[in-house]
Amino acid sequence: MILLGSNAEHILWIGRYLTRVQYLCGQFPFVDDESAIQFARSFGIPAYNATSLNEFIMDSRQSISFQQQFNVIKSNIQDLRGLLSKDNCAVLNQHIKHASLQFTHICGVVELCHEVFQKESEDIYLFYRLGVMLEHLDRDIRFGLNCANTLEDMQWIVNSLQIKGWQLDHVWKSLKHYPDQNHYLQFCDHVQYLFEVDV
């Protein structure tokens, strides 16, 4: 299968948002003020304790809310209707269509979506996995965690993309040597550029 850059980009963002919501599901509701403040600072959220962060996350007007993030996931999946396998598309549509806005239901649907994308074709899974790992790396950097394992897990993705003609060597080596916010953003910007030129 040959993916258009726009389709590959949708798949990457589905991977990112599913991973983002999955992580949030594992943390919510926040009960420890210190952990809540660390999370809020890392993501630029104006919350000052666990209660205010929980309220922020449940506020459908906020971009980090379960509802808004789930809407982005739904929109991206709808854009891929003709690309996903028929069976997987039917499963996704059924669960997304009937998903309530309760965060527990959204979390369950997100887990199911993860499982479905892992069963997709090699190319779809590759870009989905790239999105997953970019989200992991973003979180590692924001929280000041050791990025070594995440970068190691990304190596096969980068290798596979380079086999397909993606020129990633320079930005990838820079990111591995300097796994900080600046080099991460440079890598993401380069990936975005490759989507736009439709390698």
C-alpha cells in the first residue's frame, strides 16, 4: 500500500492522541497535589492542585479535556475511512459512534482503538507507531525522564522509514545525541516537512 502524506499524517496523529488520552486515563482523577502540579506545569495547564487540574480536564472547552481530544481522534479516523480495512473500520465506527462523553467510556474506546490499529497493514501500523513513540518521547522530555528506552524503541521505525525513502538520518542522530525539547521539535518539524512534500 502506498500512503499519501496526508493519510500518513492522520495516522500519526491518531497514534499521538490515542497515546495521550491513554496516559491521561491512567492518571485521572489526580489525587496528589504534587503530581498534579508537575503534570500541569509540564503541559502548560493553569492548575494549582489536583482538584483544579481534574476540573480543567473535565471542562469540554479545554483542549486537554477528554471530550476535545476524543473529538480529534474521531475526526482523524473519519478521514481514514477508505484506507482502513473494512472489518477494522466497522469496529471503530461502531464504538466511536456510540461512545458517550463519560471519561470512563472514552478510555475504554481508546483502548479498543489501540488494539485495532495494531492489526492494520504494515504501512498504517508504521505511522501509527511513529505517533505513539513521538508522544512517549514528548512526555519523557517534558517530565525530565531518561529517554534512552524510548529512543531505542523508535530506531526500527526510523530504519523502516529510511528504507521507504525518508531522509531522517541527520535529525535522528541529533535527537539521539541531544534528547531535549529543541531537538525533538526539529525532528517533528522535519517529519511534518516530509509529509508535506509527500515522499
